Amino acid sequence: MTTEHVEVLIIGAGLSGIGAGYQLEKQLPGTTYAILESREQLGGTWDLFRYPGVRSDSDMHTLGYRFRPWTKDRAIADGGSILSYIQDTARDGGVDKNIRYSHRAVSAAWTSEDARWDVEIDTPSGRITMSCSYLFSCSGYYDYDKGYSPEFPGLADFGGTVVHPQHWPQDLDYAGKRVVVIGSGATAVTLVPALTDQAAHVTMLQRSPTWIAALPGEDPVAKALQKVMPKRAAMSVTRWKNIGMFVANYQLSRRRPKAMKALLRKGLQQQKLSEAQIDEHFTPRYDPWDQRLCVVPDGDLFRAIHAGTAEVVTDTIDTFTPTGIRLGSGRELEADVVVTATGLQLKLFGGLALTVDGEPVDLPHTLGYKAVMVSGVPNFFFGLGYTNASWTLKMDLTYEFLLRVIKRMRANGETAVVPRRQPGITERPLLDFKAGYVLRSMDAFPKQGDRSPWQLKQNYLTDLYPLRYGSLDDGVLEFSGAKAPAGV
Ligand SMILES: Cc1cc2nc3c(=O)[nH]c(=O)nc-3n(C[C@H](O)[C@H](O)[C@H](O)COP(=O)(O)OP(=O)(O)OC[C@H]3O[C@@H](n4cnc5c(N)ncnc54)[C@H](O)[C@@H]3O)c2cc1C
């Protein structure tokens, strides 16, 4: 049986996979590649999530690709606009013709002798195999099939409707209904003000508070710059401004958490929340950026609270009842609809089972190399964006790194590259993040090390040089397969 072979096989046609295809088209024209997509559409996250108000929580100047600046006015954009941006990039870059929809990659086996990955793929007409020289996982970081829902006591007795934001029923009628949103993360703070447009009342029920900052939905600096320079240039400058702000904000949070807490509190006071409201509902027990900071554009959540159409309740769930939820405090929340905005279930590499020369890859015993490759796994790259800044900032650097490696290997006639683990590295969890959904899954992920190039810096400025320019002969990457010069 002949197997279709491509040089680069990308898994996932979301923001990351489409960017990868675009860069191959532009920077390495003529490269054979395909994108496997298990769903019937491209866009990943921005196609899957359809709950009311779905939007970015970082600015589009950095969530957009470096090679295709975001030019719309909204810095915090709605899900539909982001999906269109990804679709336009796929069409304009000629990437769409290389997407294989309804193709789910299930396993990948590397054979050193052939310097090749054989990838098993489930398709509507059965399982097929494709082979490739380079495998690039752009499968995101969570399970598409199901979100995370804890077991709630008494849930079976509840007479209303329960929905998870990952599977929002498009025909859900919440007009005039009492809605309780369980959760306090990015999804909950997005949903609550959005639902107030039709619901009779919306309650955000949180076990504990989250750090929240109100930001302008449109960037005033970007707008001012556009008056004095061409739009694309203005957007590029805005991107750098935002990168600087992310890094400064994160570093301040890590080094001077008290100062950052004071700044965030000041922001909440400017939203006209009372001191008691801030203490009870908006002052978390953890330091800023121990978990992702939530952004609310133009303070929409706070406006809904002031208008009386939304309320935040900080309490535990004792049990669901036929008509709502009884809380630990004894209070009863009446509800017609309950939204469990309780998070994602993490899943790495789209659940792909990897083997190298017949040996299964035991991911928890591997180390991430610059968080783009995995120790001991040849010609395998992965896309994992920043958790403390826009995802795409890291992806842009990942593309550059992959292209540099391929160019070098072509030039030298090399066929395999593998990061070799060095002795004496202290292991740490890959993501230094204390959010529940991360802590629940980190055991299954590769680790990071305590030093470069094994450390995950989560900092665009310090990642920029090693990924864009750093020597590939760093004593860690091992290249092989170079043909001997003629006559030797
Ligand atoms: C609601 C929500 C809002 C977010 N907002 C932001 C934000 O504002 N800023 C930010 O930086 N990040 C945000 N994120 C993180 C977000 O996921 C990334 O920004 C970005 O969309 C990730 O793109 P991706 O292509 O890497 O992954 P995804 O968008 O998850 O796409 C992965 C694709 O891979 C496919 N796939 C998975 N496994 C397989 C397989 N085995 N075979 C074939 N195909 C497979 C999936 O079907 C999917 O299409 C948000 C996430 C969510 C859930």
C-alpha cells in the first residue's frame, strides 16, 4: 500500500495550524504539507465556542499574527471576527486547499531508519496512514469533546436546563429566565454581561474570586497612532506597545505582587465598586498571574452589576434543588438555566500516541525544549502559546524556529533533529500556573527544566533571540543523516 507523504504534516486547523500553513506557503514555497483537522471546519477555538458574547480576552494586536497585523478597531474582539480573520488568512495564503477535514490524527510512529513519521488518521471512510518528515502539533491544549464539569450534588434533581459553554445549544432560549453562571474565569465574566441582554437576571456564582481588570475595548493609542501613520504601521507599533505592557505587568506581578494587587484594586475602585464588594467578590487569595488575569472590556461586567441585571455571589454549592441551587450559607438561588463555566479539560497534542522506533513516548518523563520540541522525540514540533500573554506571540516565534530548522537541514542534507536531554536538570511542571484546570492535568504533560533551553520563560522578549536567531548547534539539538560528501 502506498502512503501519501508530505514534508510537513500539521495537526489542527485552528489559529496556530493556519498560521503554520501560511508561513510555509510564504517562507518555504514548494514545501509539501497538509493540515489534518478532526472537525468539519477550520478555526478551532474560535469556531467551537459559540456562547453569547464569546470574545478574546487579550488584545488582537498580539493575538493576531505578526505577519498579518490585525487592522480592525476592536482590540478585544468578538469570536466571529476572530474566526473571519483566521478564515481570511487561510484563503489569502492558499492554505485552505491543504486542509483535510474530518481527519483525526490518532497515533504517530517515528522510524529512525527511514527518518519518517507514519501517522494514523481516522477519517469518515476509515483509518488511513500518511507519512511526513516533520510533524507539527497545532492541536491546542484542551479536549474538544468535553469540557470540565465537577460532580455537583443533587444535579439530577434540578428541573431547569444545564449547559456547558463549550457545547452551547444555539437554540437555547434564556429570554426572561433566571440564569446562574457557575465560575469566575474568562468565560464566566464574558457570559454574565452578555446574557443580561435577554435574561431576567444573571448571577455569577463563584467559589472564590479572580483578579479582574477593566480595559478599553478599543485601544486609544492605536486610534491616535492611526491619525499620524499608515494603519499597518500603527498596528505594528501598537503590538510592540502591548508586548511591553504584558511583560511589565507580568514581571511586576511576579516580583512585586503587593504593588500589582494595589494597582488592580485601584482599577476596581475606578469601576465604582464599594470596598465591601471588592473585598468579598474581587480580591482573590492568590497573587496576580498565579492564574490568568481576566479582562472585562469597557467594564461591561461592572456596568451590569450596577444596573442590577447581574449579581456576583461568592459561596459554595451545598446542593442543586429542583428549582435552583442551595448554597453553603443556606441561601437559595432560584434558576431556570445553569451554565457550568467550570473550565476546560486539558489535552496535549490532540491525544496523539507517539512512538519512537517502536517505544512509546512517555511524555511526563520528557522535557520540553524551548517549549517547541520534546526531548528524545525527533522531527516533532508543537505549538503551545503563552498563558500570560497572547498565544500567538509564542506561535510566531515557533514558526520562525521550525522554518530555520528545516532550511538548515535541507542545506546540510540532514534528515533528523532531536533535542537530547542533558544530565542534572531539575524538573518542574511545564506550566507554572495554579489554575485548577492546569493543576488537574500537569502530570500528563512533558516537564520543563530549571535552565535554558529547557525552561519555559513565558516571556516574548527573552524568547525572541533564542528562537529567532540562537545557534541551532547548541549542544542539545542533535542533527543526523547528513549525506557524506561525494568521494568519501
Ligand atoms: C473561550 C476561549 C477564549 C480564549 N481567548 C484567548 C485570548 O483572548 N488570548 C489568547 O492568547 N488565548 C486565548 N485562548 C486560548 C486559545 O485557545 C488560543 O488563543 C488559540 O485559539 C489556540 O489556537 P490553536 O490553533 O493552537 O488551538 P485551537 O484553537 O484549540 O485549535 C486546535 C485545532 O486542532 C484540532 N485538533 C485537535 N486534536 C486533533 C487531532 N488529534 N487530529 C486533528 N485535529 C485535531 C481541533 O479540532 C482544532 O481545530 C482562548 C481559549 C478559549 C477556549
